[in-house]
Amino acid sequence: LLNNNQIKQIVRRSFEDLENLKYLYLYKNEIQSIQQHAFHGLRSLEQLYLHFNNLESLELETFSDLPKLERLFLHNNKISRIHPGTFSQLESLKRLRLDSNALLCDCDLLWLAELLQRYSEQGSIQSAATCEAPRELRGRSIATVTARELNCERPRITSEPHDVDVLLGNTVYFTCRAEGNPKPAIIWLHNNNKIDMKDDNRLNLLQDGTLMIQNTKESDKGVYQCMAKNIAGEVKTQEVVLRYSGTPSKPTFVIQPQNTEVLIGESVTLECGVSGHPHPRISWTLGTGSPLPQDSRFTITSSGGLFIQNVTFSDQGQYNCNASNSEGSIQATARIIVQDSPRFLIIPTDQTVTEGQSVDFPCSAEGHPPPVITWTRAGGPLPSDRRHSVLSTGTLRVGRVALHDHGQYECHAISAIGVRSLPVQLSVTPRVIPVFLHPPQDLVAETGQDVSISCAAQGDPRPTITWVKEGIQITESGKFHISQDGTLSIQDLGVADQGRYECIARNPFGFTSSAMQLTITATDVGRSGDTFVATSLREAISSVDHAINSTRTELFSRRPKTPNDLLALFRYPRDPYTIETARAGEIFERTLQLIQEHVQQGLIVDMNVTGYRYNDLVSPHYLTMIANLSGCSAHRRTPNCSDICFHKKYRTHDGSCNNLQHPMWGASLTAFQRLLKPAYQNGFNLPRGFSLAEDARDLPLPLPRLVSTAMIGTETITPDDQFTHMLMQWGQFLDHDMDQTVAAISMSRFSDGAPCSEVCSNDPPCFSITVPANDPRVRNGRCMFFVRSSPVCGSGMTSLLMNSVYAREQINHLTSYIDASNVYGSTEQESRELRDLSSQKGLLKRGQVVPSSGKHLLPFAVGPPTECMRDENESPVPCFLAGDHRANEQLGLTAMHTLWFREHNRVATELAALNPHWDGDLLYHEARKIVGAQMQHITYAQWLPKVLGEAGMKMLGEYKGYNPNVNAGILNAFATAAFRFGHTLINPFLYRLNETFQPIRQGHIPLHKAFFSPFRIMQEGGIDPLLRGLFGVPGKMRVPSELLNMELTEKLFSMAHSVSLDLAAINIQRGRDHGIPPYNDFRVFCNLSSAQEFEDLRNEIKNLEIREKLRSLYGTTKNIDLFPALMVEDLVPGTRVGPTLMCLLTTQFRRLRDGDRFWYENPGVFTPAQLTQIRQASLARVICDNSDHIQQLQRDVFQVASYLQGMVSCEEIPALDLRLWQDCCEDCRTRGQFRALSQRFRSKRSSGFSYPEENPAK
């Protein structure tokens, strides 16, 4: 505070070091002058009070360094004049006072009047300034004074210059006189540039405005123009030319035309001035050299310029100024750029949405230059809350609309030419979560009856009703029907239908649920089919056994001749227990089918019209008898998990006893799990589309082969710019660790024994894939070979009283857990066949040695002729033996099996060196445990993040420990549809690369020639070229319009003179075989909207052409098969999957992790130090350790890298330090014996997880 002092002057930089000063009060002093930059450094100053002083004038730069100044008080001083621009740098100014000064309001103060008028219009700055003189304006606010009142006059020319011809060295005068108020200044231009008299003393501006040029020279030639300027405006004279007479000279430009922008409808001049002797002639042409249009709008000015009136878009382009005389010619070009103000192409419309939804307001405009689209809300900026965003298209998107978003929004199209705006109204209605009007009530019913359970709810939007039975969502089938009002109808009740049902009403804003109990009572009343049980059962056993025997004889007595044989041999189960389990399920279903046929023969009414009613067909105690005599009851395993010392430390081979509360969860040879109730045509076992006797309300399903050829098969492949072909290969290898459906054990019809490959029928177990009449490839056959997967009795139930009919379920041959069962097998018997029990080193059996590396190949499988020897001339080498018998399916997969079999033996050998006291069993199980953990880590830490992306990994969630209430079993939809997304990643070729990543001598190999060809590994370079081709080549990108390559849809298991199979059609048919519900049901499960129309799919399937293909194939969204729909969903950004597929994959992989007691991160499975080493694992390290000679590769073999820049030496890849597994004990002799862990290991463990015939108690 410096007010009320006697300060008379403020000198330069008086306050330089006070950069944080906000308030400076200097009022009521005697200040007469303020030097320039007196306030320099006060960059934080907000208030400057200088009123009640003796200031008479202000320097131009007085307030130049005060960016935050908000208040400037200069009233009650003696200021009479103020320089223009004195306040121009005060960016933050909000209040200015100049009143009570001696301000002279003449033309010199016009700038201040205009400035204060702008302040007044904007309303953001308060100002006060009044005139003191002249007398007639005294007391007037300067902001209200006009130029006329200030007696300002624009300049006017009174004497103009003229062209001059002059000899070099002479003096020339250009006259120019002007009048105005205030008196205008005279400025001279030479070739459109201002003449600076200080630069050349030959040039003089005389007092009357005349330009005098002394001692003229060549550079003085050109165009001259006089400009008179004062505060009220400016005016120019006509252009005149200074020419030289005398020596002839070529034309030269004194003014060249310039590129010029012009608004449509306005006029434009392209200036062109030349000199030369004789004086050049100027003409104009278009850019192409053609003459100007014959249009009166085009004229050439006297100075040579081109003048165009009323410009149109057609005038845009290049123009040439041509000048010529007898000495030569020259040309200059310029472009006219026609501009147009913005105009709207897409006009947003008012919208009403419900709270919580998202809304788009599309808006686009065109113009020249193209306008930028911006949005405001009620005239102000959009809220900065991330919910409001403007897309690159100009669309305003408001996500998760809230009630306070209600109001007006404005779309602005802005360009340098102008601004156009459109208002639009957003109305928001409050959300209403569902509430029940009629919740379901408990119900008691008898077997064989039909019941309807009502459930009605209301909400806004209208809620969707779903029903869940004991955790599994109910879907539309021959058994269940959910009406539009939410009523659940159940047909043909059986004891299996008893339980707790939950009705869930869901809309985007929430859900509510209500449960009821359905109790089923069984009566002793006889059923119509009871009398046929015995004969039907005998007939079923005979027909099924005959079909099985003929199939085994046909498959294993000769080499495969057709793709059908190859597929059947490839999928046929090999171990007796699996065959007996499947046989029991087939006999059970065949018996019921025969009973129905016998009853139907005695009826006048066709049962197909009234549907299949199996619970009403046979009495419950007869169902139990059929189950016992068919073998269902005999093949129910009851694992013994009492050997807790073993089960605490190691997995069983069949996966049993992992979950000690539910010992069979995740075990091999158990039923697949369900997220949704199966959708069978009859509610029991018939696939959708199995026969023409479907519900007349539904549209028929399209042929799977037609779906494949119409929208799945592709010849076009887009390489993945991020990930290698190894991404696909690990996915397949992983899949073969988790699931394998037990195939049909008969390839012949049960009814008459005819081979399924020769008949195009749907008689069990045949389910042929019909070929459309106009198929682009198949001409010599009506169908493709397909047989149904084997059923499991009673949907895998463990009760011995099977007094009800259960929907058909399929068997997973493998353990569900990620436990390296593809290396070690999924049963104790398989593991013994794979182990080298001749030594006590814990090794797996080894095959031939690769001479160059000394490493072993897989051992050969023994037995009858196999799929690998289908052509003795081409492939004399039998199949390799591995933990999964599909190891020979294609060469890349075989290479992976070879890697991991070697990895086990490498780990076991190193453990033996560290712990020489360990016996063979302990070495085997510890190595197996480490290998399984490596596979888990590679999958979840390195592979899944690339497939699921950041969004999917967030959905998967962090590991929080083992949860014994989670069933880690494989979901049927996962195995049958979701995880088959990997088929879309397969390249049509397997690339084979040498040490420098060039093709090997034998070249790359088409996929159809890589099936069942182990001889190529032995004869064509081993596994290294294949591995390099997997991590050194980009994979196939998942593109919704490029799904499965033609090698899979047109050449699968190709053989001469036979119909090749179609993997896409097989996938679709397999989904129907397994009763997989339609895509729409899984959308609901995954909290997506239920699609009533195909347009409702637009958010997940944006491609209109694909949606139209789905419409033409399926007719209704309720029919769309799960597999093709998952494949055509748009990828979630940063992932390789669509939203529904992401939901299914994360659901499965979360269960596999959280429900596995031996998950590698579960505390106690490994020590903390060992876990640190497991986390060093990578597929790159496994390749380094177990390939033959690979020493250069990228650290992440799933990531695309270039050779050699993106690759490193194997020495730089982290490795596991197995020393952390070395025993440190006083008595290592007993500690290292496996029997010391469990004395009863060899005798007792078999009863817990082996085959019944191996149980010593039997």
C-alpha cells in the first residue's frame, strides 16, 4: 500500500523483484509521469490503483507486462491523450476507469471509443471514460461517441500519380495529394511492398506527398501506388508503372500473381505486373494452357491483372499470367482457392432416452475449407466428465446419461470462413428398475405332467425375464418354453426337473429375482412303455454292440481311405473304460427310443405331433432298471481321496481329488458343465434341426455347410501386425490340455448297422451334414460324414437311482485343469504307457535321436494301422505317442508336443542331478508339477493378455486364492464353440524357416498336407523349421469377413477321390449335436441386450453386410448358432475377441484358475522362492532349451519381431533356477523316496483315481 504519499514519478523496473505481488495501490499521490516498463515483473498483479494523481500522458508500453491485471483505475488524473494500443495486452482486464480526466475526444481517440464499445458488447469488462473536450462532447461516455461526432474524415485523393517512362539515371516524380481529418499520412508502395525511405537516400517523400526518385536504376522499375491513411481509414490511388525507354529488354515480373483464397460469390483479382522494352503484352490462360472461359465475369485490368466477379466453385484452379514482347516471354502461375461457409449434411434431432443409457447425436457439415465440428451445452462448454465425448465423425456421444444431462446442446460447424450452429434437445426420463407384479409360487406336480409357472414384472425399459435352475440358465427347447410375459412352461416332468427355480427380471438399470420350489411326486401308475422295457433293452444292447464291433473292425483292420475314415480314426476313443462309459449312454438312449417306437406303433395318433414324453413313457423304477442293465450305474466312479499325504502335494492323473469336497469336479471322463440349459429339439437328446418335425412356430435352421460357404470360408488372409502364428498354436496346444469330447463309438446306424459315411440320414448315431444343392465345391455327394458325440448316462449324475430322464450330456475325455495332461495323459493307464519305467530317473519314453542335436523325438505309438499311415508310399512313419492322441493332427502341434516332452525330461534330469537320492516317482511328479505350472504361467501371464486385452484381463480379475466352491469343469459351450475361435487364427500354410529365417529347401507346406504327417518331421528338417515358422511369421488376423481359411473349410483331411470335410460346418453341427443354445441366449447371459431384430446386433456386429447374411440364412435372431455369431462379432479394441466371446472366455478361465487347488500361485503349492522361478518361465525359454538348434528368437514369441533386429540370443532369455528344488535335509535317503511320502502310493492310489478293474478290492 503506497497510497496517500507524495510520490511524483515511477521509474523503470521499480517493482522488478515482486513477481508474486497481487495488489499495488498508488492512488492519492502526486505522480506526474510513469516511465516505460515501470511495472515490469509484476506478472501476478491483479489490481493497480493510480487514481487521484497528476498524470497527463501514458507511455505506449506502460502496461505491457501485466497478464493477470483485472482492475486498472486511472480516474481523476489530467490525461488528455492516450496512445492507441495502450491497453491491448491486458488479457485478464475486468474493470477500467478513465473518467474525470482531461480526455480530448477527437479522431485520435477513436480507437478508444471502439475498444470501449467492444467491452460493452461483450459484457465481461466494466469501463468508464468521459470526454472533457470539445465542449459539445463534454461529459459524454466515450463508448457512445461515433466517428461522425469526432469529425473524423476518411482520406480522399485529390491528385493521383501517372505512368512514367524514364531513362536510367534520371529523376522521376510521382505526385500524390490527399485530404482528411486528421490529415492523412502518405505511404508509397512499390510492387505491393511498402517503400522505406530510410533504406535508400535516393528516395524522398516531399512535404505534399510527392515521391521523388533520384538517379533511377533498373530495380526501380515496376508498379507504384500511393496510399493515404488516417485513424478513420485508408485509400489507395490507381497503380502506375515506371518504365524505362531505350535498350530493348526481355519481360520481367515486377508483380507476380499469388495464390488467393476467395469466398464463393465474391470477386477476386490476381495481380500481374511486368516490365520490358518494348512494353510486354499480358495475356491469361487456365492452368492447362487453355484460354479463359468466354464469360463476362472474367476481365483483364489495365495493369495486367485478372479480375473475376461472382466467383463459383468451377473457378477454382490454376491460372497463368503470360507476358511477351519481341525479346521473349515469361509465365507465372497462381491458384484461386474458392472457399465456402459451412453447411450441415447431417442434422441432429431431439432425442429422449432413459437414464443410464447412452445416446448419440450425429452431426456433420461440409465447406471449404472443411469445417470442424464442436459441441456446446446451453451455450457453454461440454461437461468435462468423460461421459461427454465428440467422436471423429462429429457425433456427440453422452454415455450413461444422467438426469442432469437434460437440456439443450448445440452443434457448431466452424471454419475460417464462418460458423453455423444447430440446437438440439436431450430429454432424460428416470430409470425404473424391475419390480415383480406376480412372483412365482411353489408348486407340486406329478411325473409326466406339463406345468406353467407364471412370473410377471414391470420396469422401464421393459425387463427381460430369464429363468435359472440351480445356477444354470434355462433356454428355449422342447423341454422348456418362456413366453413373452415371462411364464415358464415345462413339459413331461421328471424327477430331474425337481428343484429350486429362480425368475430374474432384468433391464439395463438393475434386476430383481424371486425363487420357487418345484416338487415332483412319482406315482405307482404303470406307463404305456413299461411292457416294452425288457425287449427294447435286449434289442438296444444287441444293436449297439453290433454297431460298435463292426466300427472297430472297419477302422482298425485297414488303413484309412477317405477323410471320413481319417476323422473317425482320429477321434475314436482308445481305452476300454471310455468305450464302456459311452456304450452305456448309447444303450440307455437307444432303449428309450425303441420303447417309444413300440408304443407309437400301437397308437393311432402320431407322437411326433404331441412331442416326445419320456418321463410319461416309462415308470421311474423301470428307468433305474434300464440304467443298471445298460451299464450306467456300473461305470460311475467313486474316487477314494483318503491318501491325503499324496493328494496334498500332487495331482492325480485323472484330475480326481483336486477338489476334496467334490472329488470328481474337473476329472477326466465326466460330463461337460453348462452355463445354460441345453437346447434340444425334444428337450432330451435330439439336436435342433434334427428332423423336420420342429415346432411350426420356428423357422427352419440353415444347413451348416450353407452357413460355412456363405459367411465363414475365405480365400483372403489379413496378416496380424502384432502377433505371430504361435498365438494360434499355443491356443490349440492349450485346448488339448483342457478338453476332448468323447466321439461316437459307432460309425454305423444302430437301427440297421449301415455305415454313417454311406447314408445321409439322422439315425443315431449318424448326424450327417447335408450338402446344399448348389454347393460351390461338393458335386459328387449329398452329405458330409458326421456322427454324434457319445452321451454320458444321466448327465453325469452320481446317484444309483436314475429314476428320471435327464437331458443328454457329453463326456470330456480329459482333465479340465491346466495340468499338462497333453504331456502326461488324463488317466493313470495313459501315464504309465508314456513313462519310462525301465529306469528310476522319472523320464518319459523317448523316440529316435536327432543326430545333429542328440535330442530325442517322441516315441512311436504302437497298435493297428493309424491315421498317420493312410498312404504307405507317402507316409511310412507311424504316429508319435504323446499325452494327447491328437498330437499328430498337424505338424505345428506335433512340434509343440515334442518341445514339452523334452522339457519334462530336461527338468527331471536336472532335478536328479540336484537330488541324487530322489527315486523315479518323486522325480517324475516334481518335474510334472513344474511343467504344469510353467504352462499355467505362460497361458495367464503371456498368452491370455494378448487374446483378451486389457479389458478382458480386467474382467478376468486378479487371483484371490483357491475357492473350493468353484467347479473348474470345462463348459460345453466353451469346448464346442467359444474356444474354437482359434480356428480363425490359422494360416493356410505352415511356414518352415531355416537359421536365417528363409524358407527351407522343401518349402512351406499347405495345411492340408500337414495333417497326420509325422514323417515330415523325420525327413524334412525336424521341429526347428516349424517352430521358426510359428514365432517368425505373423499369424492370421481375426477379421469378421475373413474367418476360416479354405484349407479348413474345403480341404480338411483331403484325400484323392473323396469329399473333403469342412471344419466350420463341423463346428456348427457339433454345437447342435451338443444342444448348445442359440447366440441370443448367451447374449442375455453376458448382460448384452436380447436381440429381437437383426438391427439390434449393430453394436456388436457393425458390418451391415454380415448382418444381412445372418438375416438371409437364419430368418430370426432366435435361431443364430453360437459359433458363427461369436466369430463375426466386432473385436473389442485391444483384443482378438468380441464382447460375448470375451464373456465366455473370461468365465471359463476364471473357473479354471480359481477352482484349481494346485494352481501355481496358490500359497503352499510352491515355496515363495520356487514361485519366483516359475514366474521366469516363458515359451521362448522352453524353445531355447528343447529345440534342436534355435539360438535366436524374440523374448515374447507371441509378438511379431523382425530378424535379427527384434531377436536376442537364448543367453539373454531368463531361465528357471531349479536349485530352489534341491533338498536340504539331514536324512535325504528317506526324504527322497516317493514311498516315504505315501507308503500306500502304489497299492492305494489306484482306487482313488484309476480304473475300477485296477482296484484291488474288486
